[in-house]
Amino acid sequence: MFAYYCNLALRSFRRDKALTALMVFAIALGIGACMTTLTVFHVLSGDPMPGKSDRLFYVQLDPAEMNDYTPGEEPSQQVTRYDAETLLREKRGARQAMMTGGGLSITPDREGLVPFVVDARYTSADFFPMFDVPMLYGNGWGAKEDEAHARVAVISRSLNDRVFGGGDSVGKQLRIDQSDFTVVGVVDEWRPTPRFYDMNSDRYGSLEDVFLPFTTSRDLDMGRNGSMDCWGDSGGDSTGPNAPCVWIQYWVELDSADKAGAYRDYLVNYSDQQRTAGRYKRPTNVRLRNVMEWLEFNRVVPNDVVMQLWLGFGFLLVCLVNTVGLLLAKFLRRGSEIGVRRALGASRGAIFTQCLVEAGAIGLAGGILGLGLSLLGLWAVRQQPASYAELAHLDVGMLALTFVMAIVASVLAGLLPAWRAMQVTPAIQLKSQ
């Protein structure tokens, strides 16, 4: 029976080629625009740590002075060096890592290469296992290297290719900011999207090229990037251990909701102790958000992407309304044919089904054309200067969704025309004939 309806639909398309092509193009335009914006939104709002994001928590404390204090306001988004080193030393989580960003110069010991600047991350040993960083060669450093202020480095795969030709560089020396470091690991391809662990840098940028122990970076007074907020006299060194400045990100891994609750209580007690000691002035105000809560709080998806998503769905709606009108005109123009079929015994359900099959076939054709338009739209997105643009791609799931949306949209658009078509009265149509 379905083949019979498809055959009738094909004959109908041949009679109204121009009208059919117009409807297919309308569906394709709407689907293409909608899927382009939906794909970009999907990429930018995804879970950067699937399967683990509910166990990684970002710590916020409130060590600032009472100046400009507003009850109930959010605490600082970063922590002081004193607090970060204290929490790290007390090790109340399964894993914990303090970190900040920086910029370094690399002097390669390779003929034909001149010194160049790279982005760096100064962190602690748990960074690599806590964030499941994949390693191409070697491993990250350990807690002993942190305590010893060791001159060790983990580098990215791209830097390894550039400086060491892509080979196993573990154990080799790398000149960083006029100091020699021993390479202990090479990170394989890894680009969490967004780069959740530091929301003060480029959220959709590529991975840093060099990872160094935080302690070593301070010994060598290496340059740092990112925001810093100070409220008192730092004695000329805003990155010093006791400087009243927040500039460090702190993450902790907690295995269960109970442990997360216990850790939150620990932060409250810690804040109370620091206020008793005179370091904290404000009332206790802590936050402990997991990865997805942290991304939602920071509204990680750019506003222009959200606006484009709504515009894409709005354009699809306009295309569907136009398709409804075209289908209505197409079906009602065949009133005499439908009347004859009804007189010969065809039920209203059969007429309704035939019209929906025609609408679905138009949607399938529109989906195929819409897929091409989506790919064209994503190519255009990737040409934009925004850092997230290169991440736009159409995966298998979005490919399937394109066809499903096209068919569902066209069937929905065909409901009203199909209902009107099945209401055709056979006697009136035969009399007019």
C-alpha cells in the first residue's frame, strides 16, 4: 500500500514540477539555516568532560575587603595564591589542581627555527589525571616534582612536531624563557570544548603548548596571562604567596554527592577560620559548582550564537508556513481528482495518508538539499575570525537529525492541507465535472 501511495505522489510531482521544486527549496532553506545554527550551538554548549563533569568542581571563596560589599553577591571567580596552596596542601578531594595561564618564549635547538612565543599553563600534578589528559609520550609530573620545584615540562603534540619532529621527546631538553627544562610528557590531541578549566582565557581556543609546575613558574617569575583582582597592598609582587589578589583557578575532583557536600562544609569551615585569623573580612560566602553548572553560570555560549539559533528556527517556521500555503493550493487544486477517487470508494483516511506521503517525500528531498546547504553554512561559519568557528562540523548525529527534522517539518506542514483535502465532497466535484 505504501508503494501505491508513493507512486501516486510521484505522478503528482511530475504534473506540478515547478510547485514541487518551490516547496522542496523552501524546506531546504529552512532546514539548512536551522541546522547550521543548531550545529554550532550543539558544539559550543556540549559537555567538555562527558562521564566525569559531575565529579569535577570549581572552587570559589570570598577573601576580599568589605569595600563595595553587597550581601548575597557572587564571590570572586578566582582564588588567592595563599588559599590555593593551602587547599592543595590539605588535599581534601580525590584530586585537586591549582592553575593559571601564561606566555613563554621557546628557543628550539633545531636548525632553521627561530625563537617563538607560546601559551602556557602553570599547574599542579593532578591536572593530567583529573582531566583525563591523553598522553602521546610519557606522563605528567608527580607531586614530588611540585614540591621540588622541578624544571620539567609537558608539551603539546603540535609543539613536539615543531621542535622535535614528532618523535618521542621524553627526556630531551627544551629551552623555555632562557632556562632548560626536561620534557616528561607529550599531550596527544586534546581540545575540550569549551576550555572549561579557565574561563578567563579564550574559551574556545586551542590547547596550551607548554605545561609547567606552578611552583617552578613562580621561582622563575614567568609571565602570566588572565585576569587579576587586588584589593590591598601587595608589596610590589601581586603574585606573591601573601598578596591580596585573586588570580588562580582551583579545581577539585569529588567522587560522590556526599563527598561534594562534605567538601562544601570544609570550605565553609576554612572561610570561618580565615575570618577568625583576620584574613577574611566578609561573611562566609563559598561556591562549589560542577563543570556544567560552571559553564551555565558563565553563559559560555556567545550571545550571537544564541541569537542566530533563534533566527534559524524563526526562518524555518516562515518556510513551513509558506510550505503549508503551497501544499494547500496544490491539494485543493486537485479537488476533482480527489472527488472521483472518493466516489470510487477511497476513504477519507486514504486521501489523508496519500497527502501526508506526498508531504513526507517533499521533506526527504528538502532534507537532502538542506544537508548541502547546512554544509555550505558551516563552511561559511568556519571562515569567521571567532575562535569557535573552526569547531563547527556536522557529525553523524546531526546528519541524521537533518533528515528527521526535514521529514517531520514537511509532514507537520502537510497536516492542514491533507485534512482540507480529505473534506472534499465527491458529489459536488462530480456535479461540477
